[in-house]
Amino acid sequence: LLTLIFAFNLNANTDPNDFETLKQLEGKWVGTLERTDDTSDSLILEFSIASNGSAILEESNTGGIEMLSIFNYQNDELLLTHYCGLQNKPVSKLTSNENGKLIFKTDDDMSGLSLKKDTYVTSWEIDLVPGDENKIIYNYTVSGPDGVTTTASAEMTRI
């Protein structure tokens, strides 16, 4: 019974409307990515809706490095699959959406990744700025062996 309650609570914040909300990001976004290791790069995001409305593609360019993320709603979960410049593929699940701040956490088992040996994106946040459909705050954290962690953040503007 406790396992069932725990499993239900993990998905309690998953709502099909969260996927519909993400569709509102369709278009091109620009900003500057600031990292906790004191580096920065230009960041360009382009969101498009594909596969008869069942997937949202996020094409990103971070300082000349192109990457791809795909959002899809499957089996009552909002998933984010990221094809990374680090040459791996973290799969993340939406863990919460509070006031338009969508938080995704990487599922190590689904991804086939381990912090004991791999460096990868372990969490994402997309914060839809209340009252401004042309701004988002985009954050992610990269973690690796020995507890090495870098967080990156950008205020993005729709162009």
C-alpha cells in the first residue's frame, strides 16, 4: 500500500495540460547562458510541434554546439529526452509544475546513466514568466562523478 501511495504521489503533479502549456513555447528564443563555473555563451532555442501534435522539439544552440530535446506526454508522464553535446541521452520526467515553473529530473535507469561514471544533465527548469508570454527563465544542472556540478541559467526572450 505504501509503495502504491508513493508511486501515485510521484505522478501527482503530472497533468496533460502541462504538455499543452509547453506548446505555447513554439517559436525562437534567445538569451545568454550564465554558468556557475563563471562561463557564459549565447543560447538560441527553437521550439516546434511535431508528430501530429504528440511531440515538442527543442533545438538548441549553445555557443555553437547544437543539441536536441524532445518533450512528449506518454503513459501519464511528461518526459524530456535530451540528445546532448556530451554524447549521451538523459531522459527526464516532470516532477512538478508550480505557478508555471516546470521542473524535470533525470531518471538514471531510463537514461542508462550513472553519476559514478557519467557526466550529464540531471535537472531542468523552464519557468514561464507570469504575465509575459515572451520571456522564460531556462535553467539546467549538469552533474558528474565526484560530485562535480554546474548550473546554467538564461533569461530567454521570444524573437
